[in-house]
Amino acid sequence: MAREVKLSHVESMLGELSYPIARETAASEFEDVTLLLADGERNLGELIADVPAEEFESNEELQSEINNVLPREAVGEPYQSEGEG
């Protein structure tokens, strides 16, 4: 059964893994997960497969690597800061 998770809640899902974990193993664990972004969606397993790291020591490290491969539109309007105003 396919699963969906919002980007803001992906950390809890990544926390279900046992670390350290290899990139291939993590990618296969989430091959059925659709990551819901501010503008569209992506397959979480495919995103993990695209990161350069071979292994992740922690949930935080994996989430950071995922954030680095997300498209700019994933978090909202390009070039806008949520901290302004």
C-alpha cells in the first residue's frame, strides 16, 4: 500500500529506520512513499537514491541529504524568505 507524507513530517518517518543505514537500504524502505511538497510531489525512495552519501549515521543526516536534493519549489515560492516581515 502506497504511503504519503508531507515534507514537514518526513523526519518522524525517517526516525523509524535503524542507523547507520546504507543509502540503497533506506531508498528501498521508502520506495512506496510519496513526499508531498509545497509545489508537487516526489517519490521519497528516489530522492534518497539520488543523494551522494553512501551511508547515513542518523535521521538528521539523512534528512539533510534529502533537503539538498529537493527542487527549489519544494518548500514554497522561490526566493522568498519566511523570516521576512
